[in-house]
Amino acid sequence: MSASVALSRPENSSADSGCLPAASCRRSNHSWPGAMPSDAFVHSSVTEATTPGVPSNGTLRDHGIAPAMQEDFFAGFERARSRQARRSALSGRRTQSVNPRCQLAGPRISRKVDMTTTITAAVVRTHRQPFTIETLQLDDIRPNEVRVRLVATGVCHTDSIVRDGIYPTPLPAVLGHEGAGIVEQVGAAVRTVKPGDHVVMSAAYCTYCTQCRSGEVAYCENLFAEDFGGCRTSDGTTALSSTDGETISSHFFGQSAFATHANVVESSIISIPKDVPLEAVAFFGCGMQTGAGAILNELRPPAGSSIAVSGVGAVGLAAIMAARIAGATTIVAIDLHEARLELARALGATHTVNASTANTLNELMRVTKGRGVNYILDTTAVPQVLTKLAKALSVRGTLALVGAAKPGTEAPFEIGQSLVRGWTFKTIVQGSSVPQAFIPRLIRFWQQGHFPADRLAKTYRLDEINQAFEDSAAGVTIKPVIVF
């Protein structure tokens, strides 16, 4: 049975909310389809293809995504494929296709058969169907990988949309991208952790593209291949197989953490103090850093600012807590569910708006005495909501999006009177964070009682994973956490 817990915080602290978040093209209004969604309280629906003969993983066209958007989505995969082809040519070794379903399909460096470890994992085999708990084989770690024994993994909306076929990670696959655990083994090239270290895991990034080398790892140019490709970008292999040898997609966000053990790329690894309960901070790797990072890393509101957050699930509540840390004096939570609004007030909101019964625009203008809100963060990605929120901005205000809509979705904004208001619209991925720097910062806030994210969590066993997803979708649980 599932258990509701108040996860412990160190004695010296006081008690007091999913690639990818919105579009990952940071410098323009173009919306990339691989973007991680938040846990918005309203989600756009995507109809799954029913074309006869289409394989289970399908293509972006099968999911209603226009050809032009397909080209954008697979650009990252193609870059990785080209790099591997060049490596193969230089090495002079014969290549082979290791995983025919892998999104990085193309020539691969052949490898010897690995010694394997038996693990238990939750597997997605068919779109829109429940997870199955299976015994799998995990191969040897590569030089840039870390073997982690999982202790806890957060459930994120991104896992749901991949399970349901909206993003084309090839199936069968092991998902999970908010893992935390203990290092058991490290590859020869790993320098940041050692066996016995406690770690939290976040999104993978390539480390060598222009964005990564500029410190903008959340906007990695190879993000899609690193996080959604279903295999290692270095050689096209997967770490997982069934007991009868069937290939299982791995390395989801560099980790595939709905399993007892995982081979994790070093760029996904964040070392944390051993006195921090892993189940209390596992979910910091995506949802918490998305919401909190959007405020603290990207918007950076001056003390005394006004901030509104539209949609206060896990990501939105993380933003509420971060707004209080930043010193905002007017913090407005907007949602459709009264229970979430009550929690938002307990976590730092100074005002709440129930959008199902009140006029959001009127309420925001009333709270700000007609001046408008300095910063508004939207986790819903609903065009009509964004249009209204833009009207509630102050002069020189900023509207930011971390929720994900179906690729091709457009939001209409008024541009006549807006000209003299000088307001900004932007999209934010993973809180514009460098996880290895930002997640330890969030943990310090948690230790001091300023970021009580554990109040959002409810734990489930691995064999209760389908119930955890159901409870999350129904709003029964804000942040399900799978414990091993």
C-alpha cells in the first residue's frame, strides 16, 4: 500500500510544487517539440496514430506533428549520428547497428558482449498502457558512466507523455528521470563521484556543444538525442535487455531510473551530502529545479517584486517557494483546485486565485492596485491562459512559460498597445539550471527550511507505479515518489 509521509528534515531547520519544460529554443519564439512539460493543471491532448503498419514507436508525423517540426526534432539525433559515423571512419573498425529502434539509427562501433547484472524495472511496452514490472539485464558501465543503486525516483509528467507516445522514445523502454541513489561503480573516465557517494540525477547534456560550453547546459544542442533517444549517444547501444535478449531502450534523460539499478552518464550525476535523505530530494532533478530555477536563475526578480504563478502543481509550487526566497512581496498562486491553492498559501503565496470561479485578469489587477504583475510564470501552456496573463503584466513585465503544448501550438498576443509597454515573453527549460550547481543550492535551502518540497511528496513502491501515475493525473498526489 502507498504511504503518505512527511519526510524528515534536519533538526536545525524549520517546517514552514516534469523535458522537457516548455520550448527549448531559448533565444527565439520557436517551440521545439522535445521540450519537457511541467505538471500543468491543464494539458493539451495529442491523438495517437492508428495508421496500420506503423511501428509502436511511430514517427512524429504519426503523433500529429508537422513535417517542419519533425525536421527540428530530429536535428539533434542527426548530429549525433554524423559524429558517430566520423568516429567509426577514423577508427577503421567495422560498424554495426546495435539497436534497430534507436533514434540514432546509423553506423555503430561494434562491441564485445557484456557481462550483465540482473535488475528489476518498470517497463513501458505499449503506448497508453500500464507499466509492467519485469526482470531485466543491465550491461557493464562504459567509461563515462556511473552504476547507481536507486533508492527513490520521482514521477514526472514527462514520463507520462513518453509513455503515451507524444514524444517518440522507442519502446519498450525504462523511463524515470528524477532518480536518487548510491554509487556502486564508476567508469574509468568518471571524475566527479566514487563508489559509496550519494547522488541525485537530472537531465543529460552533451558537454561539448556551444550552449554547454557557454554554461547553458539546459539548452544543449543535442538534448533530444541525449535524453529521448533510447540509447547511448556514444555508440548506439542500450544498457538494458530482457531475460530472453530483447532490446529495451535505456538512458532516458541519461538514466532510466524506474529500476533498482541504472548505468547513468556522468553529466546526469549530482553528488550530495550523505546526511540528506535521498527520498526527500530525488525529485529535485527535474520538477523542482524547473520551477525554482525559472525564478532564481532566469527571471531573477528584485526583492519587493510581484510574481504570479499559473498552475500550482509540483513545478508551480517550487516556483512559489523560490519567489519567497527571492524576496518577492506579492506572490499570487493561480489554479483550478482549492486544495492546491491552500498549500500554495502555506508555502509562501500571499494571494490565491481560483481560476474556475474568479476572473484571473481582474484579480491580478486588483491585487497589484492596477499596476500589473512584474513577473508571471505559466506552467499550463494553454494558449487562452497565456493571452490573458499577458494582459495582466506591468509595464516592462515578463511572462515566462515552462509548460509544454503540442508542437505547433500558437498563443495570440495583443501587439498594438503592447508596443509602449515593453513587456517580454520567454520560454524556460529546466529552470535554466546547471544541475551540478543548482541542485546542491536547492538542498541547502531545504536544509534551512526555506524550500520544504518534501511537503508535496507521497511515496509508492515500485509495484505501485501505475497507481502513482493515476494519483498524479487525478491530482490526488502532487509529487509521487517511487521508493526501492
